[in-house]
Amino acid sequence: MTIKVAMVGNTILNVGAAMSGDLALGGHDVRFALWDDQRECLEAIRSAGGITLTPPASQTLSGRNGLGTPRILTDDPAEAVAGADLVVMDVQAIELEERAAKLIPHLENGQVLYVSTHGYWPGLRLAAALRSADRAGVTVLEGMAPNLSAQRAGAEITSYFIRREVPVAAFPANRAADAMRFLPLITASAEQRRSVIETNFENINLLVHPAMALLNVGYFDRAEAAGDPVSFYGTGNTVHAGRLAEALDAERPEVCAAFGVRFRSLVDHIHQLYGGAGDTVHDAVTESPVYQKIGSLPADIWRTWMGADVPLAHVPFVLLAESVGLSVPLHRGLVDIVDALLGCTSWQDGLTLERLGLAGMSPERIQAYVETGTSEASSC
């Protein structure tokens, strides 16, 4: 099956450019739209006549290297999405509403929108805007980016790692059967989840980042002062960081059960997505070839990650847990401590239940809403 796919945006991880070149090499009708602040990427691709995917071909979905040429390359999202079967957004989680506000008026009811983030509740965050624009017929697929990341030099792209068994859910869930048919074209393999509650409670960044970030602040500060990079998943992966991650993970099973979704441990999550072995979080990260190949990162990367993970993942997890009378003190404490370190106010500025459209709902009402997406379900 060949499709018309609109790729919108290209973040610092270059997933949008990598997917555009890969899909074009696979014979699909690709329309690649970049935002005004991504013009350097746009002009580089125009000058080169397309996107060149460099080896290894094993990290491409098409199984090919070489020049992939989008049929449309534009700075106008309307031009890209017109008549597309599938629209994919490569967007930083913190920018979702701002970017989507410029895209939603051009979407067409019946289209599928894949939001390429690591969770962060995109389906529910966009629901009200889609309804207001009379685009409630757009199905939002939310899942991890199919590419872990890619390096870009002008119009040359080297893909780092193609994820397998990517967890994906649809909002609303009752449209999943039709929407999921596109997944074999944009992922190496995917696993359908029951609802967006499940994909967001399994957000890998919610699970992996916080303990290593929090327990290594001194290491990161010293490296930043010296102008050095850090080994987040190497030096930062200490035994006690692993133990804290496991303690945070132990607060999830009851919350998952309360909202009718399955629990899968962080250790199992790492094994499935990134390979390796190990019975503890520390050992699973240590033995994962993907994590160990990541190498050096900027010393302030923890601030960037916590600036998204805490308000967009931990805050809604805590608020949903407490809405059903469950205490998750480690997650709540993490929010308070990181806010103190970064000078943030995540309880006010993060993803509150009001922002997700879930305020005042019982677990049963929430499950009905994510299943149907209708106002009738949310007010029953």
C-alpha cells in the first residue's frame, strides 16, 4: 500500500526529515512542511533536491539508502496536508498546542494525525481545539517517534535507531481499527494499546529520566561549569538511581488498575523497546545496546528533559492518581523538588486535569471519554 503522507515539522532529533526521506524512498507520496523557524532545513533540502539517507540501511524502514525526494516541500502546512491520508507531526512536546493551532484549521475530517512524541497526552491536549475547529473527525494516533533520533548535515540524514514494538493508541479509541492500518508504513513494528491512558502511563521518559536526572544534579553542574558533556545513561546510571526508578515505578500498578489499563514494569519496557537484559533498572540500562551507544550529551540536558517530563507527564500522573484517592508520594515529591531546582510552577503551568478535559470525571467517565471522544461520554 502506498499513501499520501504529510510530514509536518522537524525537531532537533530530525525525526521529520528522516521519516520524509525514508517514506519517499519507499515509494510514498510525501509532502514535507517545515515551520518558519526551520527554514535552514527547508532550504538545505531544496538545494540538494531531496533528502539523502546515509548508511546503515538497517536503520531505515524502506531498507534503502540514497536520495528520497518529497513530492511537495513547503513552508505552508495547508499545502502539505490537503488530501493526505496520514499527517505526522514531529514536534517537541512542550510546543504541541502552539504548533498544532497553525495546523488544525487545515486538517480534514477523516484524516489520521500521528503525533510523534513520547507520550505527553497529545490526543487529549488537542481534543478541544479539534472540536472548536469542527475537526473532531480527525483521529489522533499517539506514540513514540519511530526513529529514536537522527543526525543531519544539510540534507544528509543518518538515522540512529529504528524502534520496534512502538506502543501506540488512538483517540478516540473506537477509531483505532481504521487508523492503525497506517502503522506498518511508518514503524518497524507497533503494539496497539487499549487507550491513550495506557500509552501515557507508559511514557518511557516519565519512567527513565527522573531518577537519573535528580540524583546526578551535582555531576551535571560540575560538568557544565567545566564546559564538559555528560554521560547521562553511563556515568549517570548509578545503582541508587536505578533503585529510585524502581520505587517510582512501584507507584504505578495501582493507578493503572484504577483506570483499567495494564501495568508493564520499567524493566520490561526497556527490554522490549531497546533490547538487552538485566533484572534491575540499572542493569537493564547498562545492558541495553541502544542506551550505551547514545554517548555524550550536553550537561544541561537534564533541565531540558525535566522541563517537559515534570509538567507534561508527572503532574497529570499524580493528579489522576489522587483523583481516585491513591497516594503517589515519590512522584509528587519529584515535582516539588524539580520545581525548586528549576524555579518552575508545574502544578499551575503543567497538564492539569482541566487542561486535559478530565476535571471532575470518575475513572469510568474518563474511560468512556477516551473510548468515544464525545462530549456525551464526558458528561454521562
